[in-house]
Amino acid sequence: MKRLRLRKKRLLFLALNLLLALAVLAGLIAIRHLSGLLETQKEAPRWRGDNELDFSQISCFIPTDDRIGITDVYAFRYAMLDKFHEAALDVDNDSTLFVDAWSTGGKGVASTSLGRGDVIVTAVGGAFFDFHPIRLLSGNYLTEGDLMQDRVLLDEDTAWLLFGGTDLTGLELRVDNVPFVVAGVIQREQDFASRKAYTDGMGLFMSYDAWKRLHEDAGVTCYELVMAEPVNNFAVNFVREKFPIGNGVILENSERFTVDHLLRLLGEFGVRSMQSRSISYPYWENAARCIEDWCTLLLLLSSVASILPVITLIVWLVRWLRRGKDKLEDELLPDWKEKAEEAIRVRQRRRWEKQHGYHEK
């Protein structure tokens, strides 16, 4: 009876270890899934393509009361090209070594003859939609090469309010009573983090230059960069040295979902949410932070769940090694010792026979 109970306890203990191991595996799979959820965090591998160089993705967030101008962005670009040449990274086209984008936000009033409403305006420049490949329902993205800066990209809610549809390319509207043309209509990101982060209601995108004409005091509050990484931390160290960040924040997106970074976030638990700088993060960064928090929680739970299986495995290995040692000492070593002694005796006998001229007939 006691033996049966002991066997049941062992089976229950084994089942518990197996369940905990599966929970750890599920947590790691969930972290991997979540870390690949946001397209805004994947521009480095997209830009790299088949290039042999590594690339790093970096985001800079400037305080609202410390905005920088477009001339600061261009000055940083020139400094970056000089750094590439200094590092002997000259190529036929320097622009293959980096891609960047900048943006800022504000509020406006959009109107047509069919509707009118308050909207959140995201003013963009550079290759913004390379970093943010939002799904197009119709039309085209805004690009840095647009000759006319009078095009806007509407989200689906704004399109329905102002026009009652989504196939609107070329139609006219007014933003803050200034005429613009619809470039296209987009669907907001559908992942759970972006849906939680974007709570501002209707919105549209326009070029940074156009927004600057409407609001002369506007400045860049978000700068995004993918930059060649010939050696570790080359890009982020250069950005920290040369970018006019002021009291802002520089983040290396390429490393934000690694175990090392998530462990650092665990160490900052309860402090990270404290904000002493006047930085207004855009919704895509808030979405990334939401994913970071979930990944950090899953890593913590996985670590706790792994304690018992790891201890059990260590105990089992120690017992297995001890049994192997006992078998070695009790069975194998005596056998080896006896064989070695017999071999020595045979060798000594042959030597004696040779010395005394004895030959077996």
C-alpha cells in the first residue's frame, strides 16, 4: 500500500513538473509571437534585405517644449554620412546605409460639403511609411519625393465622416480651412496593442512641410532611423553623441524584445511609468511599450514556473551521477583493476622467461 501511494506521489510530482515545463514553453512561444507583432519595429530587417551589413533601428523622442527643426535633422544626416566615410563604409550610394523618418502631431478640423469634424493630424517626413506600412484601403502613401505638399492620407473613420466611403483618391477637403487633396485611405493597425494605444479617434496624415505652413511653431517630436551597424552599438552610440536629443529619450528598437532588455525592464518595475519629461509618445511607441510590458510579465511568469522543473532536473542529474559513480566504484573499477593487474602479471612473467632463456614449446 505504501509503495502504491509513493508511486502515485511520484506520478503527480512528474505531472506537475511536466505542466510547469509546458507553461514555460508556452510563455516563451507567446513572447516570440508578441515580439513580432508590430510592423513598426521591423524596419531594420526590411531595410537590410540581402545586405551583408547589420542594421540597427533607433527611435528618438523629443520633449514637446524642446522640439527640433528640419534643419537639425539634415545636419544630423550630414554628420551621419561623414561618420560612414570615417568608418570606411563608402559605397556608390550612401543612402543605402540608412533610412530615416520624422513626425509630429497636433489637432485640426477637417471638413467637406458632406461632413466636418475634429481630427488628430500626424505630420510626417522622410520615409515614414517605410517604418509604418499601414494597410492602404485605396490610393497611395505620402512620400518624400512628392512635388506637391497638399495631399493627405485619411484613416477609415475620417473618410466615412467626410465622404461616406473609402475610394476617395483625388477628392478635395479642407484642413483648418486650407484646401488639400486625398492621397488615399488607410486602415489603422488591427493588433491589440495598437488598438489600445490609438484612442484619439479620427485622424489623418499630411506632410511635415504642409503642417509647418499651418503651424509655424511646429517642430519634430519623433525621429526614427535605421542605420548601418559595422560593429556593436555603433549606431546608438553615434546617435547619442550627435543627435540633438536635449532632454528626450533614445531607444534602440532592435534590442527591445531580447531577454537582456526584458530583464532590465523587470529591474525597473514600478519606476518605468514615472515620467518627469514632457514627452508625448506617439501611439506606435505606446503600442510597443504595451508589448514590452506583456513580454516582461510573461518572462517573469516563465522564470517562476521554471524553478521547480530546473531543481528537479538538477536533483535527477546529481542522483544519476551518484549512481554512475557508485557503479563505477563497485563494479567497473574493480573489474578494470583486476584486468590491469592480470596484464601486469603476464608482462612480468614474459620478461622473466625471456631473461632466463625459457621458451614455451
